[in-house]
Amino acid sequence: MLTYPVHHIGIAVADIDASIARYQRDFSFVFDIRETVSSQSVEVAFLKAPNTLIELISPLSSTSPLAKFLSTRGEGMHHICYSVSDIVAELARLAALGHNLIDSQPRPGAHNSQIAFIHPKSMGGVLVELCQLP
């Protein structure tokens, strides 16, 4: 039986510095890492919550897909990410089940991971990210 532990919950934010401070102040989440993910034109910051990671995501430019998300939907939950051990096999399995994949092949993500997204139309309106850590 396959299991998919939650790796992180992604939250789209306009001001990453203010958001980091708010999550640390209001929830005592511990700052983990901050990095640029060029393949997605975003800056991310991970905070450790008691049972998962919170990923704050901010666009690096007005042409970033995340900038479009923020302009149409505003700040808020962006995606849920599940950890997988073989992302290529999972993408093939999900495609065979008829899921609409945003990424048919993995791409570089934060923490030197490989990531891929499943379209919200296939997942009841939720953008799902798969993540394979090195």
C-alpha cells in the first residue's frame, strides 16, 4: 500500500519577510531555510511547525506564475506537498489513472529536491505537489 506523508503546506505571500516574522511571532514556528527556486521564479522560506513544514512562497517577478495567482486569488494556501520515493514512477502511475499533470517530468525544487505538480482539476480543486528529496 502506498503512503504519502505530507512534506509541507505551501502558502502564497506578497511579502516574505513580513510573513516569516508573523508566523514566528504568532505561532512560534522555527525558521528552517530560505532560498530562491529559479525554475519557478519564486523565493521560498520554510518554517518548522510541530507536525509538518510551512512553505511561504513569494514571486520574484511580475511574470512569475505565482504573481498571477496572487493577483487573482490573493494571499493564502497555494498547495499541499506529498513526499514520494520515486517521483518519475508516481507521475507515470497518476497519468495512467487519468490525472491532469502540470509537470509530466520532475523539475528542480527547494532543498535540492525534484518536484512535480498535479492540476487542481484532477484533485478536487487542490494543487498537489509531489516531492522527492535527495
